[in-house]
Amino acid sequence: MEVKNTLENLKTYSLHMGKAKCAVDLGDGSERGEYVNQDYILSKLGRPHRAINLMYCYYPLDEGWPERASVAFPSTDSSNAWGYPYDDYFPYRGGLDGDKNAEVFEQMRDIRRHGQDVIFTLTVDPHVSDDRLIAIAEDLRPFGRVMMRINHECTGSWFSFNKRCTYKEVADFFTRFSKIVHEHAPNVKTILCAGAYRGREGKLEMEELFMEAAKETDIWSIDQYFTLHYGYPNDIAEKGGHSYTYNGNEPVWNSVRDTLKRYREITGQDKPMVMSELNTDGDVTGPYDQAKMVRAFCEKIRDEKADWLSGFTFYQFRDQGRLGLEFEDPNNKEVGIEWPILRDYKEIISDDWFKPEMTVGEEIKLPARLRWGGSEDAEGIAVPIEFEGDPTFCELYFEGEENLMIEINGRWFYKAPKTKFVDLMPAFFDSRLDGKKTLTLKLFAPPASGENDVPASTDTYSTLSALPKIRIRYEPVQAFTF
């Protein structure tokens, strides 16, 4: 098949992808929803995230393990989502004598192949031995710049680890596990998700108990919802009921800002601050106010140039309730029903404040060595292409077996190693050209296997020997006539 257009005579430049002013991460699967593959999410949202958050639990000493709690105890009379003997997250089947091909690792590989880092949320029985924790850390070594959130919302009362331990024991366990992770998987950063600032008390909730944990961790975090139906799925939120909260945007904003300020004061340290779960519950607000509240909060981050907030994780992509960009079809959990917030969210993450920084460097010649450090530190190539106008066809053809993330006109695409053809036209459906314009084709090469060749390293390398061929046409093969 002949493709007349070529990129071979165009100039090629080095390109660095760095941090966004505020990174956007996305939750994918939890006790309320299934994991959705990254090809689908990329197609729906048009860009990768800094990281995808997975939520798992590890209670290997418990009866029923390693079955999911709701499967192991189907007859449990649970008055809430956390009424099982252990947390009803997906069971983590790695660790000692674990399965390296278990679901969790396949998901991590999927995430990293698509140019994103992994946030690994894991609730853990604090009574497990060090050798079990070391095995988990060793499991994470091949997956690059992982962020690990250990026993999140740990000043609450709903998780099993809180029910079987004192708060001091929970705090001490975090410190113990975090030190093990730092020693055995130096590529992994830990996240402490603990109590927020209490204005009346002038300090963080339980700050004395969690002082060492706050010093040991790499990242500070809190989960904040503008509204939340915490009685889900056992009741319906109705006016006058007692199973939902309405916090509002301004109190949440102040809480996050003041929590960071207090952490800095009591530790003498300065670390990234993230919101590891953010959303407003459509069970409470309905679909339209949900979108308005999230948009307003994100616009405030941008308009106030709140660079003290390193990032947030939207909870979540597809939800059985109304905390997702999609609603899980009750007839088929593999089908998502788009909610209005998805359209607003796409616009939010397309704003420059939330996009990774791109820096074009000097002109280079192929073959080029591409480095993938992670979604906030990668070296690719940039190819400026002059378009005569709005294309009718815009296609890439590949001869090599590179694993690539590709961006043009604000839209990202994935090319798997065996894929030979990528249709770039979706980049123009919502951003049509009204005349001549030069657009830059950007190419990055995350690891094809989803794992790094050298465990605990943060960088992988690929060689791009030749550019793809490109086919651009500005009119249909046969014009429409009635």
C-alpha cells in the first residue's frame, strides 16, 4: 500500500515532558466499581493521566482470604459497605508465594504501557509480618515511579485495620511499612492519607499519634468530597436523611490548604500535597450540580494559581453509584453510561494548568534514543507538521514495533507494539482547523511490557529508528452528492 506523504524530510526535535502545575490522577476500580481498561479510558477522555489509582486489600491471616470479602461472606448482614470481616476491595494476590500474573499486576502493566504511573492504594492488616511487607515492596520494584497509599483515611473508623487496631498501632504500622518500602523499593513513594486540620483545635486530627508517619512519608494527602452519600448502597439519600454529607467547596478548599500548612509547621518539612479522592456525589446533588461543583473547584485551583496543591485524584472513572464519570450499567458491568460530569472533566483536564509541561529542545536526527522516566519526566521527539487546512484523512503507518504514546492537536493516541496503523482524525473532530496551521506531532515511548527492565530503576529506554509514514488528505475520496 503506497502512502505518498512522508515525515522523513521534516525537522525533528527533542522533547521533554515534565510536571503539570497541578497533576490529574484517576481512580479506576474500587469496592464500588470494576477496573476499566486504559484503551477505553483514553478513547473517552482524549489524554492520559499522570497516574491511575488502583484499590486493593491484603488480609492474608484472615479466614476467607484470598476471596473478595463480599464473595467469601455472601450472607453477612452488612449495614454498610465496610461491614465485612475485612475490607471489600479487590484482594491483593501478590506478596509471599504470590502470583506475578495476578489481576493487579496486569492492571499495572496496562496503566504503564499507556504512559501513566501507578498509584497503589492498599489496605493492610497491621499484624502481618515484615517478610510479607518486604515481599509486597519487591513486587512493586519493576513498575517505575509508583506512589503507594497505605491504609488511607486512617483516622476514620470504617476500615478493618481500624477495627482491629488502636490508632497508635495504625500509625506505627504506616511508619514501619513505609520504611520497608523505602529500603526495598526505592522507586516507590509512600502517601499518608490521615486526618485533616481541625480549626477549633488548631491542629490536625490525631497529629501527635501520626507525627512520625507524617515525617516518614513522601507525600501528604487527604480525601475530600464536596458531598458524599456514605449510606450507599444500603439506602437512598433523601432530603432530611442522615446518610449523606454536604461539605461544600469553600470548606474543602480551606481544609486542604490548612492541612498542608499544619503539616509543614509540625514536621519542619515541605512535601507534595495531594487530594487522593475528590468528587461530589450525584446521589446528593444530582447530575448537573455535581458537574458544576467539580468544575468550580478546579477553576479555583487554576485561577488562584494554587501551586501548593500538587495534584488530585478524581474518584472514579466508572461507578456503581454516582461517584463516577460513567455510571455502571446495572444490566452489564462492562458497559458505562456517560454522565454530564464527563464532558466537564474532559474540559478541565484539557486546561493548561492541569496538563504536563512540554519543552521542545534542539534539532535531532534519527535514530533517536527515547527515555521514559514516568509521566512527569520523559524524553520523546517533536515533529512540526504544516497542515493546509482541516483534514478529512490523517493517518499514521508504522513499520516498527515500538510502544508509543502519540499527541497531536491536544488529543492523545496509543500505539501498541504490533499495531501498524493509527487514525489521528479524532484529534480534529472537536478542534477543527480553519486554515493553514502548524501542529506538532509528539511521540513518547513508555515500556511495552509495562515493566522496567532493571528493577527499582526509574528509567527505561527505546530506540526510534524511523518516523511513521503519514497520510493527510483535505477532501473525501468521493464527494457527497444527493
